[in-house]
Amino acid sequence: MSINVVEKIDNEVKVRHVLISVSDKTGLELLVPEMRKICPEVRFLSTGGTFARLKELLGAEAGNCLTQVSDYTGQPETQGGLVKTLDFKIYLGLLTETYNPAHQADLARTAGVPIDMVVVNLYPFQATIAKEGVTVEQARGQIDIGGPCMIRAAAKNFIRVASVVDPQDYERILNELAVRQGCTSLNLRYELACKAFNHTAEYDGAIARYLAGQSIQAAKACYRQQ
């Protein structure tokens, strides 16, 4: 298996395309309008309830800078939001390397764009299992798939992409964008990547511990078997 070895990167990366898909929408009213002021050319990709919230926050500007992920990928969301962001075009945008000609050719071939920032937080699995009487099926439904994949892809490519998982970081990110004329620094992206991987590790750990504490009988009780 061949592995890309990157020898050239930019300290500062201009934020032009941001993918936002969050369960906890706290702070979007700060992040999105302010980012639009700092980076007038920024374009947002979003899904489901987050898209509706961004459309509300952006108002008349939404038509110029907000696109639903399904419109971008050409693939509609499946029933219940089962599959929304697991698409080649999304992950090409997250993992593409600036100075890799093959990656840039793939972007051109697919009419894709490099995604410079991902703002994602996950389905509330821990909050769900903390409720009294929760069933295995209710817990299973709160296992996020697309969110951790996007977080990990963005964090892996910290050489270019900022992976944002905590609303508490929004103000700091906006401050950096303001100081750096709409760019993120390598130092910030690296710190966010460390936090992102810790976030997904804790999330997966909570799922593993919960399932290990259940019995197959408890899971079977949730379903009718054919």
C-alpha cells in the first residue's frame, strides 16, 4: 500500500468552504454570521436541521452562500437521515492535499471543492443512555456514523483542514480568522485535531462500554424476530 508523504504545506489556509452538521446547535448564532463578515467569500455546506438553522441565521444571504449537502453531492438523504454525508465528494474535499496534482485533478473531475473547516458534533449517545429506562434500540439509534468519519478525516488532514467539535472554541476560531484575514494557522489546526481525536475516542469508548454492559437478551427484547 502506498502512502502519501507530504513535503509542502501552508502555515495559513484561507477558509472558503465550511461543512457544518451539528447535533448541538449552541453558538451557531455567533459563529456563522461572524464568519460571513470576516470571510465574505465563505460558502457553507450543511445537512438536515443544521441547514434549516443556518438558513434562518443567514436570512437573505443564504441563497448566495449556503448549499445543502444533498444538492452538492447529488445524492438525497436516506429515510431518517441514515446516510447524509458518507459520499466520495465530501471525503475528497476533506482529505485532498493542496500540492498533490492527482488530488486536484480528482476535484476538477468531480466538480468538487476543498473543504477547509468541518464543524461537527455528534448524536447525543451519552445523554441518551443516561436516561432511565432507555432501551438498547434507543441507544443504537444514537450511534453517529457520518459525524465521526468527518471529524476524523478533517483531523487527519490538519495540514489544511480545521476540525471543530466544541462550541466553546467558536470564539477563539473567529478571533484567529479576524487576525489572520480569514485564515487558520497550522498551530490552531493541530490543536483542534488533537481535541477532535480525543472527542471521537471518548464517544466510541462510551458506546463500547454501554454495549458491553448489556446482554443480547436485552437487545432481542427490542425486536420482533422472523
